[in-house]
Amino acid sequence: MIIGIWEVISKLGFFPTFMFPPLIIPNEPGGVTVVGTLISSILSGQIVTATATTLTRLLAGFTIAIVLGLTFGFLIARYKWVDDTLGFFVTALQSIPSIVWFPLAIVWFGLGNTAILFIVAIGATWTMTVNSSAGFKNVPSIYLNAAKTLGSSGSHLLRTVIIPASVPHIISGLRVAWAFAWRAIMAGELLGSTGGLGYLLDLGRSIQAMDLVLSIMIVIGVIGTIIDNQVFLRMERAVARRYGQTV
């Protein structure tokens, strides 16, 4: 249905073809279409290379966010004075869109991969921190008391009791943090990068190739949906079954 509406609008001429290109059927012989541009870009390797560049940056920034988020979350849950200080700032920082940090990233790191990694990490760290701290705080006291009675303490208690009991919250945090990181990488690449899907989006805008812009948007949506459903949603369901939260 959406495809049909798209084609009808493009054929009625409400917008010039370069502004609203047809999805599948060209308006004139040899004309551009979004699907045609998408296929040709894939076959030429342009989108494949850009996707690999974006995902490499994203995984690096996301890994940093996971490490920082788990560390901050544990400290907030473990020490009240950290919760009263850092916890307050985390709540405030979580409400700031990651793109707002880009001017600072440019000043601190210049235009390049480091600035983009900073934007991705800053976009996902606070969400990861909030979810992980909630998980660590909500470990049932009976688990902790039983483990301490059996002689567990320190890193052994953290590794064998606290982290496993916090897994449901951590997985939820990973899923939400990934969504924030995915948006942040697009914003970062749009504003200043070489290579990547965001760079292709900006290139399409600058040359007024809306067929390229829309084809990249399709790729972004498909990749985001696949990763969310095939990785994080499956992890959430597996953890839920493991802890008896689903049938």
C-alpha cells in the first residue's frame, strides 16, 4: 500500500522528480528510481563500503559506552555519595541530545573519527548507566545475604551474583543504548566525516540526488530493524525465558 501511494504521488507531479523520485517505476524511460539507485549503489560497492565504515565506528563507540555505562552504573549502585553526585548528573545528561555535544567534539577532537566516536559514546553511555545502575540496585537482598553467608565477597560476589542478577536490566539497557548510538552515528557522520552512510546522505543532499538520500534512508532503517530484532530482541527474550518471565 505504501509503495502504491508513493508511486501515485510521484506520478501526479506534485513535486519535481528530483525532489520526490519514484520508488520502482521511473517517470520517463531511463529515469531514476529509489530502488534502482539502491541496487546500483550496492552493486558498485558504494553502500557496502559506507555501511562497513559506519558499523565499525558504531561498534567502537558502543563498546566504549558499554564499559563506561557498566562502570558508572556499578559505582552509583554501590556508593551512596556517587549516587547523590554522579547519579544526578547522569539523569541530567541523559536528557541532552547527543548532537548537542558535536560543537564541543569538533573543538576538542576536530573533524574526524575521534569526534564521531565521542558522539556515539556520549549518546549511549548515560542510558547504559541508568539501566545498569537500576539492575545493580535491584539485586534481591536474599541473593546477596546467601552468597555472603557462603563466604562470597568482593569481585567474586560481583561476578557470580550481582552481574548475573542484573542481566535483565543490562540487556534492556543495551537495546536502548544501541538505538541511541545508531541515531548518534548518523548525526555525527552527517555533520562531519569522510565515508559512512551519513556522509552519503549529506552527499545526496548537496547534489540534490533525493534518490540516493532515500535509498540510504532505507538502508539505515533496514539495518537498524535487523539488528534490533535479530540481536537485542532475541537476547531480551532469551533472558526473559531464563528468568521465568515468559512462558
